[in-house]
Amino acid sequence: MRLHLPLLALILALAACDQGPAQPPADLVLPDGARYHGALVEGRLHGEGRLEYGNGAWYQGRFAQGLFDGQGEWHGADGSHYQGGFREGLYHGQGQLDDGQGNEYAGTFENGQLRGKGSFSDADGDRYEGGFENTEFSGQGRFVNADGDVWSGQFSQGALNGPGKYEGRDGSRYEGGFKDWRFAGEGVLTQADGQVYRGQFADGKFAGKGSLRGADGRLQAGTWSNGLLRRDEQGRRLPNPVEVGLLEQGRLLDRALAALPPSTPQVELYALSVGGDGKQSVFLREADYVARLLGQRFGARGVVTLVNNRNHADDRPMATRESLARAVRTLARSSGPEDLVFIYLTSHGSHDHQLVLDMPGIRLDNLPAADLAELLAPLKDRYKVLVISACYSGGFIEPLKDDRTLIMTAARSDRVSFGCSEEADFTYFGQALFANALNATDDLQQAFQQASAEVARREAEDGFDASEPQLWAPPAVLQRWNTLRAGQASRALSADAGHVQEKR
């Protein structure tokens, strides 16, 4: 932005005929209402001075021929702030700029634009150091996002374009070509789970000739497209594993639901554990762990697990809106009104309170909070414990809460949660609640309090904003849970007594 200042013709009346030497400092009101205090030469602002505008903007520093020129400081009405060199009204030379939107630039400016070596940071915690051209990333540089992922290499037009490296916080590594931040051309990707791909990429996915060696040593080589191996090394077409999985999904789901046993007159526990986002294996591992915990430690009579995962399209029932609906209806038929149903959902979540359902290679609809409430309607007469581990999951409480549904969420409605990485076994909340708290106590409220405290400590240690897990705990559900656990303990004691009698 060129900051040209008006000619002060009115000062001629003060200067009379003497236009040579500098005028003494004077306080003036310019035709546009701006107020100036400083040096004047030949009717123009020249030398040290301060200019204040009616909208709150101001400049203080050197002037030359009516323009900002030399060292100075600018504060804009929009909250922007620049300190450094100026030339002919434009940023020029070494300087620091805050654009008022949380973006900060520092380095060498030329005719109003950042050029050459410089640095950038934003309000989210992203940082860049390296070359600039027209205030865009250009040349060699290094970008680190708020999560700690690192991109380095050749930048142009504000993005990593050309040879470079990527280092993920989850342990993944890539070296090769980039186009608009994504892997492109030849490269080598080492994934967090130990898989290594060497070959061609397009739009961030395996595409073209390449080979993938698994952590177990298994090798897949040939021609890839959209991340999937399409032809072997001899050029023969291979079946799409996602398409094969689609053929199997009906059978897999039917088999899982058919395994649910019917209820008995005793108070019993049924469970549904769901891993929603198939791009990261942490959700698969966590959903499986919770299913085992509910079955083994808490004696669930029947457990259904639905997971999305890129490596299990053909051997695990997927988590979709329809498979969830069918599972809920089956749980409603299998359980009795005296029973308790435990539902666990782990995935990514959106700020508008949708649970992500994602299977690589298949387009799935996400699950909004209101739709989840409708989907759970067949269980309206059942006592339920619903735990949601996802960003912004506190936003699910209001549409779902009633006096028969206890709800725990990993975060407040306007906060993110943490721990979603490929190599992790648990999210922060999942580990704190299931791996730790519920292995130490049967009390749901106490377990939630312990988990919340553990999550808060861990987030503080990592420098993250607190996620603030939330709890809705109707007394009727807590009582039914206690009745369930008391009945299980009584039956266990009776069984032990029977074994003692047999030995006698």
C-alpha cells in the first residue's frame, strides 16, 4: 500500500518567502483531517515527525518530500503494525509487519513486499523461515505447523513446490517431489506404522510405478492409482481391495450382528464400539481395545465392533451410518429393558459437531449429532452409556441427553482433543479413561474425573489448550450401572463358591 501524504500548500503562509532551511516543528491539521507534528521543508512533511489520522491510524518516524521515508513505525486502523524501513511511502528495508489478523512477517521488504530471507508466523502457531517473493513463500524454506509437522525444501507461490522433505509428528517421513504441499513425482515415504513406499506419487497418493514394503516384510509392487495397487509388475490387472471389501461387507456385518446373544432376566451389558476414521489406525486400535475391555473386565454379554481402516476393507465390518443403524436396531432387539448398553465412538470431529466416518477409497457421509440422536431412537428405553472421543464432541451432549443416557465426551463443544496419530495406540482421552481409569475403578463418575485430570496434565505438559472433557450423568443410569456391577460380582462369588464345593 502506498501511503502518499498531501502537499501542505497551506504552510506557505507560515514559511513566507524563505523556502530554503527546514521549518521548525509545528502542529498542523492537514486537509484530510490528519494531525501532524514535526519538521517541514518547502511545504512538505520532511524529517522526523508524527502523523495521526482520525480513524486511529498513526505513523511516527522519518518523512521525505511528504512521504514516509526512512525508519518509522506505522499503526493501521485495522490493527496492523509495521516497524522498520520505508521508501516513498512503502515498506522498504528491514522490518517487522503484523497484519492485524494474527499473521506476522519479518525480513527485508522491497517496494511494499517481503523479498529475500524472512520469517512468518500465524495465530494458529504455524511458522515459516526461508525465502520470500512478493510476501509469498519462495525459494528454500522450512514450514512447521502447529501440530509439529515439518515441510522443508523448494517453495514457490506460497507452497512447497519441487524437491523437499516432510517429517510428521506421528513419525512418518517423506523425501521427494511436492506440488502444492502434496507428494508428487518420485519419492520415498516411510509411514509411522513401518511401511515404506518407493516410487511415484500424485496428489499426495501412490500413483504410477512403485513398491510398498510392509512392516512385516511383505512386498507389493507394480502400478498404483489413487493409493491402491492396480496392476502387478507384469502389468496384470489386480482387483481393487475396496471393491472386494464392498462385496464382503454385507456378510461381515450379518455375521457380527448374528453373534449377539439374546438377553436373560438378569441385568446385563451390551456394547457397540466404533472406529470412524479409516485414515489413521489409532481409531481401529482404540475401538478394539474398548471392545475387549467391555467384554473381559466388564462382562459384556455381547459386543459389536465397527471400524473403518484402509487395511481391513474385506475382513472387518465398516462403520457407516447404515451399519450403525442396523447395529443399534439389533442391540435393541437382543437386549432387555433391564439391561445397559455401552456405546463408544472414536474418530475425528468437526466444529459443527459431526463425527467423521471415512474409509479411504469410498465416500461416506459423516454423522452429525442430531442424526446420531435419531439413529439411537430404537434404544430410547434402554439405559445407555455413550462415550465420544473426538474434537468438539461436547456439542453432542445437548441433542442426545436424557435421563437414560449418560454421556462422556473428550472435549468441550468448542475445543479440540488430542492424540490422533497413526502410530498411537490411544487418543489422550481414550487412554486416560479406558486404559487407565476404568482399569482402576468401576465407578463411572470417578473414572471420568481421573481421566479428565490425566488429560489436563498431559495437555499442559505438551503446551496444548485444554480440551476440557464433559460429562452428563443422570442418576438413573449410574444406579443401573451399579446394579449391573453388583450383580456380576454376586454371580462371580457364587461361581467361586460352587468351584470350592466341587473340590470338596
